[in-house]
Amino acid sequence: MTLTERLRRLDVTTVIMWIIGGLLLFFIVLGSIQSILKGTYTPAQWFDFFVFGISQGSIYALIALGYTMVYGILKMINFAHGEVFMMGALTTYFLADEMNRRGVFDDKGALGPTLLSTLFGLIVLFAVAIFISMTVAVLLERVAYRPLRGAPRLVPLITAIGASFFLQYTARGLYGSNNRSYPNVDLLKGTVTFGQFSIQVVQIVVAVTAIAMMIGLYLFVQRTKTGKAILAVAEDKQAAALMGIDVDRTIVITFALGGAMAGVAAILYAIMFRQAHFFMGFIPGIKAFTAAVLGGIGNIPGAMLGGLFLGIFESLGPTLFLDGLGINSPNQLKDVIAFTMLVLILIFRPTGIIGERLSEKKA
Amino acid sequence: MRQRAQGKSPLRRAIDVGLIGSIPALLLALVGMVDAFSNRYLLEESVSTGQVMLAVVALIVGYLAARRISLPAQTVATKIGYGAVAGLMVGLVLALLLFIGEVVGINLRKVLVNASPALYEILAFNQAPAVGMLLLALMGTLLGALGGALFVMPARLRSAIITGITVIILLALLRDIVKLVFQQYEPTTALYRFLFTPNGGLTKIGLLLAFLLPAAADYVWSAGRPTLDRRYHALPDGTQKSVRWVGLAVAFILLLLFPTIFGRFPSEAMNNVILLGIMMGLGLNIVVGFAGMLDLGYVGFFAIGAYTMALLTSPQVGGGMNFWTALPFSLLASMIAGIILGIPVLKMRGDYLAIVTLGFGEIIRVLVLSDALRPWFYGAPGITGVPAPNVGGMLLNNPETLYYLLIAVMGLTLFISLRLRDSRLGRAWMAVREDEDVAEAMGINLVVTKLMAFATGATMAGLGGAIFAAKLGSIVPQTFNLLISVNALAVIIIGGMGSVPGVVVGALLLIGLPEVLREFAEYRLWVYGALLVAMMLFKPEGFWPDEGHRRELTEHDPEETPQAPGPADPPLPPGTVRDRAAVARADIRATHTEDEAGLDE
């Protein structure tokens, strides 16, 4: 194809999009250079942002897994997945608070040595949150999505939006609208220092737990029979049914797994940000969705990478890109960065960072 | 799942239906709705709307149990019995809540904030807990049986009874409006005293009348309607037309007299219905209903319209224009925003589109709220001093006069919507909605068509926003949250996607009712969420559907529904409503597949 021919085929909208994209890129680079040259922040501070980004991103990634798995199998966005996460965090709060009062998380050590009792306490919290989120996710599938399988696209999407609001306000009605503050776990308070860099213990715990869960899930899906059933149903429902796979059951399992990951994310979020309220699922939900799209929706390792990438981008972004341009209080614009990124990815690379494998299969 | 259900005895199934049905009842009680409505009395000072809510659940559960379980051959008593058993279960579950909270004395309130002593009192009918529990079981059984009886009785009688019950509940819910209207004139005030107690509940006679009159009217109407219909259609065409015109004229005159008849407070409510419900709904209806693109960032355009208006007119920020000169700029700004948003999302599919537009709406709010753009948009405190719209020399600064402006604008948007729907562009939108690829193959320019939908919808939202700013006199960024988009979405879903009259119905229900129900404010989104799910599950075409769209939404694509290996659906008793619906759907499905097969050859 000659150059002139290619130019002729270009339509106006594409040109406009490339111009907007180019402008944004220009400002990002300009802002970054200026921020770094200005030297307001020390390397240790940049490192802090980076580490914070990783632990925040690993929470996004855990939630993103729920979106991506459900999308892979049903080709629909489970809009209410953020609320599954919220339900886990908010319901478990009451247990955490009760445990805290009995000294499970501090050196009063009601259950023997602090380490043991904290470990026990956290494991119970994880178990309860996983159970709650899983239940909500499975109920959601059973009540709201299963009857609509095969309906036109818009229908389950609207149902999901409705379910999202219903769950949010159910939580508000049941547990009240105040902001609940999670207990401060003694053992997670300190920092680890390497030379001039230091990392908070809680951030290490969050990132390690999340990454371990993700690897576990990946292995589960790749190695076990149930996991392979999920992959098969995602590939072709009818063929899977003919091979003797119970499609309904597999879909329920997918929702349950996504719910479990959201439950883990809920507790990680709770120990990192130490708060829970009925609206907490909305923004992380959209961010996690962005992460899923970023990694290529339907793709499990993609969701993990996407989450980490988004977390780092969001944590570094405001200071790196905007501060240098002389914009006031850039941190208020954190969400704008994430959303803009979502829009840009969907326009320029809808298959996500590592989406080729998926698109080849599905196209 | 279904196999197991078939193996159960009918009694077990009735119990199951009752237990599932008790979940909504429990939720209603525990999210605090029952308590919130406990001051709205239905009958004197004894029965509150909070209790009625639970009663309606039991009634519906009884009806559904009878419908799902009973076989046509069974006796009437058995059918009612199933209803009673299911209703009893609802009563028992609520009694259990009472038992745990009051008798055992576990403080549920630590976790469930609304499990308060007040709630227990309502549940126990203000009696001792033990008596209350017995009463709950008894009432549950009675209401369940009544629900079962509703299923058994002839359709005409059922419809009459349901109408009567609805009217009573509406009277209780709308007591403030009812009171206001009645007390405007001398003779009606006397009537009001006769029918209502001072706290707004009906007297015993009032209750009886409020039930019997509408019920009787419904009964007579359903008897006489076929004859009336026949007579009407037998009239010559010209006469039919003039009858319709007379009807429209009467409706129009009533609409114009609304502020005079009802006064200030209802006018204000009506203004919000028109502005936030009808106008926003009509605009979103073009994007979602006609063109089939789910736009959740609709509030963004509303905000742009409002901010443009405020920035140009408010003397506080150096505006100084008047409403009418600023209005075109508002419309233009939101239209351009619509196109700008439209371009990047042109190639996106439904669900991506929803999230991206949602993100767009949030971006606008966050930007306006941010300190970075404070010099231009004045940040969190917003802008005050926006002048009211003026007509000639008169400022429309009270609800009664503003009402006329809104009616005029509403008429205009309704007219535009209807004309667009029937235009070439409208048909192109619907073609794109049904199938993009086919539409493109038929020569529809997707880019132009979709952008036109976005631009038109955005302009209508901008119009709404501009009037909103002028109406309130001040705007704060926090107003422009997702809630406004969801409101508009719920309105068009209830009315029926793509249906213009449906938008009006939906707006009256979803915006009008909460306007006059103060207690409802807190539960608004809870109910909207539940409604969206319930509508999609049971009535995806809405309450006032657009003919063409109805079939598309109820018809399931046979290719995308893999039948899990298992036994075929058990035969339903012939003649039940569900059965007929299923047959109709199967018919549609059959013709659909035939068509496709024909295409393949």
C-alpha cells in the first residue's frame, strides 16, 4: 500500500484521536522531565511512591481477577464486583473490631504470644471475608445473571448496574453509613529500612499475600480439573457441555473464585487503608476494571500485570506528570489519570498489554 | 436444580417459596425502611405503611406460591392452603427476628444498625414479644391465604381488588399532597375531615370508601371496556380523531391549571419531575433507547450545561448575560462535549462504552471540584447568584411560574423526540441498535449516526442543566454525581427503553413519588437498584413499551443459550400465565431460527 493510499484511507476520527493521544504523551513527558529536574522529591520519596503503588496495585489486581474471569466465561462485565469486595470488607469489620477489643492484634495477646494470635486473627478475618464475598458473588450470579444468560447484551449490563446500587445501599441500610475504621494491627506497624530507602511492613505483607494468591489462582486454573473446565467453558460453552462439563456449575465456580479473590483484597485493603464504608467498592471497582482491560480482559496473568501497572502509574503519576507542569494539588486528579488511561487503552489498544493471545483465539 | 425441586412434596415447595419470600421482608425491616415509614398511617393510628410493606410481601408470596405449586385439578382450598403456608413462613421468619432481638436479647444493633427497639415494636404490633410473634404468624398465614385466594378468583375480581389496595396505599403514601389539595377549598376540607384522621390516616369509613369505590370502578370498567372499544372503533375516522383531540385538549388544560389547582409544593415537585425525570430521560432515551448505546456519563453533559449557564450569567463570577442569551452557549457547549466524547467511543462495544462514559462523567466532576482548575470553575463551593430565567420583564423565580417554562420546554423536547423517532435518522438509530454490521451494510453511516445520537442526547442534557442552574440559582460540583445518570437510566428502563410515553410514566413514578415521600430519600437508590434488576428479569420491555423494541428484548438468542445436558423442562399445567408466555416465546424463537436457516441457504 502506498503512502498516499494509506493517507486517503485514514478517517477523520482516527486522526483526531492520534492528535489527542500525542498531545497527552507530550505533556506527560514534559511534566515528568520538569518534575525530575525540579528535584522537589528525593529518591527515597520516589521509592516510597513506587512501593505504595505496588501494594495498591496488587489489591487492584486481585479485584481485577474477578472481572476478568467472569468476562472470560460470560463475556459480560460484572459491574457489581466492586460491591462484592465492599461487602467482604464491611461485614468483616465487625468481627475485626470485636477481636481487636479482646486484644488479638496487640501485645496484650489474649491468645498467647502476639505473633501467633495476630496470625490467627488475620487468618480468621481472611476466611470470613472470603466466605462473605464468595456468597455475595454466587448469589448475584444465581439471582441476577443466570436467568438472563443469552439475553441481549444491554440487559445483563443494566441488571449488573442495578445490582451494584442495590448491594451498596443494602450495606448502607444494614450496617449504617458511617466510616468504620479497621483496627491497627500492632505487628504491621513498623518499617523495614535499607540504607536511605524504607518500606512499611504492611505494604510488604499486602503485596506478598496478593501475589501469592494470584500465583495460587493461576496454578489452580492451569493445573486442576476444575480450572481446566473453566478454561474450556470460556473457550466454547457448547463444546464444553458436550464434553461432559457442567456449564452452570463451572460458571458458579468462576464467580466463587472471583468472589474469594475480592474477599482477600477486601482484608488487604482494610489493613492497608484501615477503613471501610458502603461506598468503598465503587472507585476500586472501576480501577480494577481498568486494570483488567489494561492487561487484556479475559486474561488472568494480564489482570495481575495490569493491576500492578495501574497501581504504580496512579501512585507516581500525579507527582511525576502533573507537579512538573505547575498544577496545584495534583493528588486530587489521581482518579482522572486512571480514567484517562482507561479511555486511551480502549481506543489505542483494546486488546490490552498482553492481549494478543486472547484476540487470536477469539477472533 | 429443577429436577430436585420436582421431587419435593408440594408442601415443602410452599415452605421454600415462603422462606425465599421472607428474604425481601427481612431486608425491608433490617435496612430500616419499615421503621422509616412507621409514621405514615394507613388506618387511623393503628396500621402504618411500614407494616403494610411487609403485608404486601406476604400477600405476593402467597400469590406466587399458589401460582407456582398448585395444579389446576386441585381444590380451591388446597391452592389457598399453599398460599397460607408460604405466608406463614414469612410471618415465622419475622417472628424469629423478634425472638432473637427481644426474647433472647441479643443486641443485633451492634452490627445491624436498624435492628432497633422501634423496629421490634412495629413487628410486635406494639404488644408483648410473645403476643407479637403469634400475631406475626397469624397475619402471615392470613395474608398468604389472601394471596392464594387472589390467584384462585376470576381475573376481573382480582384486578378490582388490586386496584382498591393500590389506591389505599397511594393515599397513605401521598398524604401530604392529599391534605394540601383537599384543604385548598372549603367543601373539600370538610370531606377531608370526614375521610381522614388528623395525622393523615384514613378513618374506617374512609378506608372502606377508598377501597370500594376504585375497586368497583375497576370492575365496571373492565366489564364495559370491550363494548366501549368496539363502539369507539365503529365511529367514523373523523369523529375518532376529534375525540382524541378533545382528550388531548382536556389533558393540556389540566396541565396548564396544575399550579393553580395544587399550589406551590406540588408545582415544585412537578418541576423536578419534568426537569430531572422527563427532560433528562428523553435525552438519555435517544442515546440508550433509540441508538442502543449505554451512556452512564450522562450527568457530565448536564454539568456542562449548568456550568456554562452559571459562568455566563452569574454576576459573582463576572458573567452578566441573561438566561436567554446564555442558553445557546450552554446548548452548544454540551453538544460539542457530546461529540468529543462520542468520537473516541465510536468503535466501542456496549459494556466498554458504559464504563468509559462512566469514567468521563467522573472526570468532569473531579476536574470541576479540583483546586487545579479553581480559577475557572470555583472548586468545591461552586457558583452562586445565577439569575432566574426571565420572560419579558418578569423573573420566573418561583415554582408556579417556572412551571410554565418547563412545560413549554418539555413540550418542545417531547415533540423533537417523537419527530426524531419517526424520522430517517431515528430509523437509522434503531437499525444501529438492532445490528451495527447489518446497518452499515445497508448504507447507514455509523460515524454520523452515532455522533448525532450523542450530540442530540447531550444537547438535551445541557438544556436540562442550564435550566437547573437558573432554577436553583447556584450550583455546586457535588450535585453532578452518578446519581443523576442513574435516575435518568432508571426512568427509561421503567418506562420502556426507546419509548417516549414510557419516559413520562417512568419520570412520574421514579422522580415524582420520591419528591412527595420524604422518608423515601434514603432508600431511593436501594429501590432503584432493585427495580432495575427486577425489571430486567421480569419485564425487560418496561411498563409502557415501544412496540418494536418489546420483541427484541424478550426474545432470547437461541445460539447463545447452550442447553445444559439434562431433562427437558417439565410440562407446565396448561392455561397458566407462565405457560402461555412460554409458548409465545417458543413461537418467536421458532420463527427466528427458521428465518436464519432460510438465510443460510
